[in-house]
Amino acid sequence: MDYFSDLKFINAGDLDGCVTGIVDKRYPHKYSLQFNQSGRVSYGVNHNRAVILEGPVVYLFLTENSYQYGAADGVGYHHSFVNFAGPRAERIIRDGFLRLAPEGFARVLDPDRFTAKFAELLDLVQRTGSAVIPMGVVLLDELLLIMRESRMSNAGSGAFGGRMNDLADRLRNDPFRNWNFRELAGKRFSSSYSHFRRRFKEVLGQAPYDYLLRVRMEVAASKLRNAGISVKQLAFECGFDDPVVFSRMFKSRMGLSPKHYRESLGG
């Protein structure tokens, strides 16, 4: 349980048809992941000029800023949020999300995927009433990664960036295929591998093989929720001939071995 105990959930909520006027808030002791599923919201940071965000859009409130936000019209918007704190939250922000400043928001490129995971996290936080929720930590990690991925993809607009995003979709849909990125660089992108790798990292935040490995380990983590599958069987399903190599790779990405990861989830 120690792996999960450094992040605590404070509360969560879901407000459909929120028509609250512009509020001015700071969150000095917690982080807040806010999801505007639909509708229009006025969003400003530190009293700079506000922008109008059309859902689906996700924004992350940091402890050092003040935020001015609310319904942009009388119709309202569908607003969901989850608040959290702890050392893990601070590491997440430091290591991957300061780059979102000062805007702090990203337009959601895969709304069905994001909405489903956010709804699952909301249900867990609201239903359990427990500050430390192992599966909640896993879901929050996934949501924040999707958010960063969306922000990177927004930055990688244009024909080349669009093709990178299409490739990322293919990797997520078929992660255990024997992908040859050097071949793809030349045939699909008409570029050298070094240029392809650099642009891939600019758009998606990770080098191609690192991105693919993360996707594979996310799928493996999801499969571990099924208590009926053995680690050996899971390794084979994930394309590893050697379960030891699979376990080592899983631990390097998820922080725990598959066995201990499953135990931490109560499986």
C-alpha cells in the first residue's frame, strides 16, 4: 500500500448545467483536475485576460496560482472535478505538468476515453470515502497522461503533427504489434529516423519506443484487475516470451512488480 499512500484524494464532484458566475479562487493546499465535458466556460489565470473554453476541455489548478472561472453564458456547462494532494501530486506537477503553465488547460482529443476514465475516478472517490484509493491513483495517473498527451498533440498541429496523432491512435489500438519505427519513419513520414523521433517526442512527449512501452504497461496494469489471469499468461498476452523480463519492465514503469501491483489493488 506504500506505493499509493503518497497521494490522497480530498473530494470530487459532477455538476451538469453549472451556471455559476465568475469566481476567483486559489487552491493553496491541493491540486484540482477540472473537466468541462460540454458547454462554454470563461477561464483566466492570475487575473490575466480570460479565454472562452468550449468543452470537452480539461484544466489543472496548481497551488501557486489564482483562477477566475465560471459559466460563459446563461446556458451553463457540464463541470466535473477531483481534488488531491500529497508528495506524488507534487512530483507529477514538477516532472510533467509545469510545461502546461501558464494556460494550464488542454483540449481533449479523445473525449470518450477521457470521459469514461474520469467518471470511473469520480465514482471511486465519491463511493469509497477513503482518502487513499489505489485504483484512483492509477486512474488519475492515466488522466493526467492523457491530458499531457492532448496538450502535446494540440501543439503538434499541421500535417506532420496530424499524422503523428494518427500514429499514436494506431499504437494505442494495437500496442502489441511488432512496430518498426525506423521503417515507418521512411515509408510513412519520408524522413530520417532521428528527425521522426525528435518530432514524435515534440508532439507526444516521449520517444516512440518509450511511448509504446508505456501504452503496453497501461494495458497490462488494466488486465491485472482480472484476478483470473496469471502473471505468466499476462506476459505472453503482452508479447513477452519471458515473464521475468515482463515483470522487470512492468516494475520499471509502474513502480511495483505485477504481483505486488495486483496485491495493492486488492486482487
